[in-house]
Amino acid sequence: MSCSQTGIGLAGFGTVGSGVWKIIERNGGLINSRSQGDVSLAIRKIAVRDLTKTRDVDAPNDLFTTNLMDVVEDPSVDIVVELIGGTTAAFDLVAAALKAQKPVVTGNKALLAERGAELFALSSEMKTSIYFEAAVAGGIPIIKAIQESLIGNQIEDIVGIINGTSNYILQRMTEEGLGYPEALKEAKDLGYAEADETLDVNGWDAAHKAILLGSLAHGFLIDPTDVYVRGIEKVIPLDISFASDLGYVVKLLSFVRLKENGAVEIRTQPSFISKKHILASVNGVFNAVAIKGDGLGESLFYGRGAGQEPTASSVISDLAEAARSIRNADSNRGFLPHRSDGQLVPIAETETSYYIRFSVKDQLGVIADISRILADTGLGISGTHSPVDPDNPDAEFVEMVFLLHSCPFGPLKTALAKVEELDCITARPVVFRIEKL
Ligand code: NAP
Ligand code: HSE
């Protein structure tokens, strides 16, 4: 067995960075044995913002720096790990590492989805890989699954619950009746949420991950500005409760779907799915990614989608691969686009059934008025739901749910704009897709 070590420069020693330290401390010997001596990882530099912060692991003081570039420039560092988050300082760091021909391991989906075009081009030019297993679905090895295990498949469909924070919040609201702010605070305390949780709750963290999955699966870089994204921040207990009355649960779902004409449908939004579907039982911080390949058929990848050690587990797997590729002069394993003709399906053309909740003044003809507009737009109603408050059966304002047969989103938007003009409507209609999975 060889005993020469691979030097790691760790940028970021927060939730995930300190998890990487812990796993190397605990399992470094095991990793070395399992790799038959190829992988012996030694952390040689750690960059943080605040040197005085109390940390939950004990790393020697002389490893720490506040200068990110030390992590790249230290001659004892062979691989740079970016775990600081964000798209500016992280971009500069990753670009500097690639220019120095030091392979990069990152868990930063925002960076790769927003600025991947520049970084993957640089990776190619410098013949230096970017590894990003931790960027999608935390501890689930989904990147390697798509890049390697499923290389022989045309990937027809990906449906994912890929934001642990949103999934955790929705479950706490559904099962424990918690309010949104309390559930969000719990997710933050548990280390699931991003430093700025905006991207978790507005859907963009999941969308960034879906963009990466879609780019890997279909070979072209998907432009975030073309992607339809809604988050959970406006999901309220009333809709969760109505969903339950109707046999559904609310989940933040991301879709990457290959259509017959070769275009790719990609979208992220809170959606209703049947309580009986397997994804309905993916709870808390767990993620699940259902993939359908033309050879494999349907498969489901399930595991912890966020949190310290699950995410660090993915970082370590990339570190092992990067270390091996340095030692064995392996080929570039990062992502390189291989298609220039990739097209996305316009959101207006995407079709599902719908749940629409109208807040209305309970006056004569309100149902008829709404139904007429829907019918005139060619939208069929499959059911309605409007429970009467037993304590206030003559309430002046009521919530009225219409369930619609499958239809394209474009005409639905047109119809809803007309409904909103009715004087009986007191708020913007609330729309959820009902997904038949
Ligand atoms: P975190 O707990 O907020 O840690 C960020 C670390 O980066 C901190 O140690 C911070 O230093 C350091 N840092 C930030 N900006 C810096 C700068 N300009 N210079 C030097 N150090 C800097 O974040 P995290 O949860 O570990 O997440 C890190 C990355 O992993 C993010 O891209 C995130 O999206 C991704 N990720 C996280 C999870 C998860 O479950 N948390 C899962 C998958 C992927 P201080 O400690 O001094 O503040
Ligand atoms: N904030 C992210 C989540 C971390 O909650 O899923 C994992 O990428």
C-alpha cells in the first residue's frame, strides 16, 4: 500500500466543512484500506471568515486562514474543496483552483447552475475536473448514478424532492400543524437550510439542483432564466388541509422530463401528489429522486438530502475520486456539455391537472361565473371542494376549490386573469398542480 497523502484545502468550515473533517478523522484509515492505498486524505489548509468562532471540531489553529486564496496557493494542497456557498467569492476561488490545475470538489449548486458555463469551460481548458456530488440531494450519490451507472440509458424522466429544508418545513406544517416560521427555524437550527434560506424557500435551491440533473442527463447547459420556479413560502395550512381532504399531500417537486420532440420540460413547484404515492412518504430532510431510463426503467434514489455528515459523505466520495485521478492521471471526469441543440418546453405548454382555490364573496351566481370563464377557455372541471364552516354557515366570504382536468398552463393563466376581474373575487387565486406520477 502506498502511504503518500493527498493534500486537501478546505474553503469553509461550517456545517459541511466540519463534517468533512469529522469523517476524515473517523474513517480516513478505512477509506485508505478500501481504496487499496490510493486515497489517503490530509486536510492541509482551512479557510473561514472568522478565526475566533467556536467550532464543533478541534482542528489545529495553524491550519486556519481567512484568506481564501491560501487554500489554492498552499503548495501542499492538491485538491481544493469549496464549501463557502454563494456565487462570487466561490467563483473566484474555483476559477483560481482550476487555473492552478488543482481539481475542485464543491457542494455549491447555485454556483454551478448560475455560472457553470464559465467554470466547466475553464475545467475543460485546464484539463482539471470539478466534482459536485454534494451539490444535489445531499448524501444521495445521484450525480455518479447519472454520469456513470446510467450512462447506457436515455434518461426519460426525473422527478425529485430535492430540497431538504422545504420538505422538512412542509412535513412539520402538515403533520404537527406548525406555523411556517417555527418550521423554518427548526430547519435552520438543524443545519439543513442555506446561510440565507431565501433560495430554499423560494424554490431556487431545488431548481439549481434540477438544472444540474437536467444538464447532466441531457448534455446541454440549462439557462436558469428559462426555468419555471415556485417555492413553498406561500404555502399555507389551509391548502395543506384541503389537499389532505382530497387525498393529497403537498411536496416541492422538481421535474426534468424528456418530451417526444426531444425538448426538455424542467420546472420546480409545490405540487399535490396522491397520499398513496411512494414520494408522499418522503419526509423531513429526506430527498428522493425517481429516474426513468429507457434501459433501467423506473428507479428511486432515497436518502438524507441535507445536513452535516450526509453531505460530507458525498464530498468525501468526490475527494476519493479526485485523489485517485491525480495519482492515476485519469481523464477529466467533470461535466462537459455534448449537445448544442438542447431545447426547453415553454411553461405555457406544460400540462397537468390543477387545484385552484378562489377566495370569494358568497353571492348568487359566483360558481356559475367562474365556471363559465373556465368553460369558455376550454378548461374542464373535475370536481369542487368548499367545506362550510359549521360555526359560521352563513359566512360572507368563503374559500372555493375547483379541480381541473389536465390542461396546458397557458390557457389556465388566461382564464385566471379573467376570473380575477370578477367583483366576487377577493384575492389572487391559489394554484397548485396535481401531479399524476
Ligand atoms: P455554512 O455552515 O454557512 O458554512 C460556510 C463556511 O464558509 C463557514 O465556515 C464560513 O466561515 C466560510 N466562509 C463563507 N464565506 C467565506 C469567505 N468569503 N472567506 C472564507 N470563509 C468563508 O454553510 P454550509 O451549510 O456548510 O454549506 C456550504 C456549501 O455546501 C453551500 O454551497 C451549500 O449550498 C452546500 N450544501 C450544504 C448542505 C447542508 O446541508 N448544509 C448540503 C448540500 C450542499 P465562518 O465559519 O468563519 O463563518
Ligand atoms: N439547503 C439545502 C437543502 C441543503 O435544504 O436541501 C442541501 O443542498
